[in-house]
Amino acid sequence: MKEFKKGSKKILNAWAFYDWANSVYSLTIVSSIFPLFIGAYIKSLGIDKIDAFGVSISHTALMTYVTAAGFLIVAFISPLLSGIADYKGNKKFFLRFFCYMGSFSCMALYFFSLDYIYISLLFYVLALIGFWGSLVFYNSYLPDLAYKEQHDAISAKGYSLGYIGSVLLLVINLVMILFFSTDETGIAMMRVSFVLVGIWWFGFSHYTYKYLPDFKNDNKITSSILFNGFKELKLVWRELQGQMRLKKYLIAFFVYSMAVQTVMLVASFFGENEIAWSEYDIDKTLGLIISILIIQLIAVAGAYVTSYISQKIGNIKTLIIINFIWVGICVFAYFVVSPYEFFITAGVVGLVMGGIQSLSRSTYAKFLPETKDTTSYFSFYDVSEKIGIVIGMAIFASVEVITGSMRNAILFLVVFFLIGLILLFKVPQKIK
């Protein structure tokens, strides 16, 4: 293993730079161009429903179910692979493997077609698994490379680099789609943007690989090792019983993160369905893109502001304040009608979105006990997050179906933020 110096600026910058590489997936594929692409593609075919899995279903519902299935897969394979990574010390190999799988799957979305719907959906799921699977091993590097006092700042730097990089590529893609395409080539240009995402992710990730240390050893893999990850999750849960601060924080994170991730996943659909764009003579597509850019750009500042505040008053107090703001966002969103109100909401969401993600990750890293099995602990963290996403999406969709309104579903998320607040108040605030 190549010697490295813990806390080294060069290594920490290389670690944070992976956010620059992979965040283009979450912005282009999850939040903006791919949702616009599939809607435009279905419309161009003159159909309202997609025939798949023996049913005729809307594209939004289909992608929601497929996305949930992808997260379930990630939740299952994460402990399986993290057990191997901890035993072999080869988390760098798995980080690279999932990156390659995700980036090449993004490129393959260029060929998305209803004629090959199952293969097309498979590439969509593989891109999702590649992104989230790589994050398990990426996040687990943090306590190995940085000292506790560095966690907040370097975590915030990673998220900020991710926001900047993803916005930069999004702008390039939008210029290509809006100004260098016609009605006939617009969808084709969107397909090209998926290829650019894959190239960007694949290419820039190699700067990270160049400097990240490799802890690989000569341990041999046996059949019993394959399920070590699940055993380690069970062991982590047992160890949590004696670490009440970490346990209480993790439960609080599970609850409020469920709501945060749900808001992020459904924000575009809310803006598309609930905002009166035409009444204000604003193009819906352009309006949604503007709102996404507002969120991403302000999120850069939000991550740093949150890191600064946490240094002054502590992580838990800062998270409590952010959750209060999220409650206000959900209540305000219930009454939002005009595009301008939506833009204001997007700005506030951006401010707290970057902050709550970076601070949640660094707080968890700070609360970890002294251990070499950081991958197992972060696998537990990631599995909790993914299960929360599936539950949050299911509850959101159910409330929408029952009440017939996305506004009611958004308002219902206040319950999770309030419960998260109560649980955060029970977490000891002192970080040793």
C-alpha cells in the first residue's frame, strides 16, 4: 500500500473532487433533462401510457416504481459489498467499479426506446445503482482520510464542487438543447446530454483514483465472507446499543432524511403539475430549469454557510435550525401557485439542501467510534437512507393518490420533519 498522510490537503481535495465527477448524474439524469426527455419522448409518440410489466401505466408512475426498485437493490447489495471491502480493504476497487457501471449506463441511455423498454429501464437502474453504490465506498473514505475537525469543511467542499460541476455541465447541455436544436432534433440532443454525463463522470473520477490510497490486502474471499456485510450490519446495530448518541442521531437522520430525499425527488413533478406557468406567460420547461439552477447555485453557498454555523454553535443545533426551515418550506409550498413564489421556494430549498446533506454526513462521521470498519458503518448509514427513500416515496405517492393532490402530500412531509426535530433535541450536542 502506498503511504499517505492523513489530513493531507492533496488527498482530501482529490476525495472531494469525486463529487464534481458524479454529481452530474443526479442533476441531469434525476432532476432535469432525463425527466424532460422521457415526457417529450412519450408525447412525440402520441401516447399517454406505457405498456410494461403487464400493465398500461403513466411514465411518471413507471419511473417512480423503477426508481424505488433501484434503491431497494442498492440497499441490499451495499452491505454485501461493504463486507467484502472491509475484509479485503479494496473499497477503492468498488468505488471505481460502480463509477464505471454508472457512467457507461448513462451513456447507454442514449438508446432509450419503448421498443426495448426493459433493456432501457435496466440501464436506468444500473446508472442509479452505479451512482449510489459508489457513494457507499466514497463516503466511507471520509474518516480514513480526514481528522474529525476537518470533516465538516471537506464534506461541504465535496458537495459544493458537486453543485458547481453539475451546473456547469447542465448549462452546456441546455445551450445545446435550447439553442442548437430544432423541434425534430431536440430529443436527440437530450440523448447526447446523457452521453456527456457518462463521459464527464468517467473522466473526472480518475483524478480521485490517482490520489486515494488503496488499503487492499491478500485476504482470500470465501463463501462465508460474502454475507459478512449483513453480519456487520447486525454487529453495527448491536454496537449502537452502547453508543446512544450515535444511535439517537441515526434514528433522527432516518426520519428527517426520508422527507428531504422525497422532496428532492418529487420537486420537478410538483413544479410541473402545480405551478401556473401559462398564467404568467413563462415557458414551463424553461421555468423548471431556472428553478433547478437556483437550487444548485444557492446550495453551494448553503453548504459553506452551514459548515460555518456548525463550527459556531455545534452540529446538532445547526441541524435543528435547518429542520425548522424545512417545516416552513413544506407549509409555504402548500400555498405556492405563481412561478415567482416557486423560484423563492427553490432558493430556500437550495440553501438548506446543501447544508443538511453535507452536515448530516460529517456529523455521522464525527460520531463514529474509533474503528477500521468504517465501510460497515457507512453502509449502515446508506442502507438507512435508501430504505427511508423508498418509504418516503411510497407514503408521498399514497397521500397523493388518496387525496388527489401533491400539495397535501408535500404538507404531510411536515410530520417527518417535526418528528426529526423532536429526535434531534434528544441527541447529546457535545461532539468529542
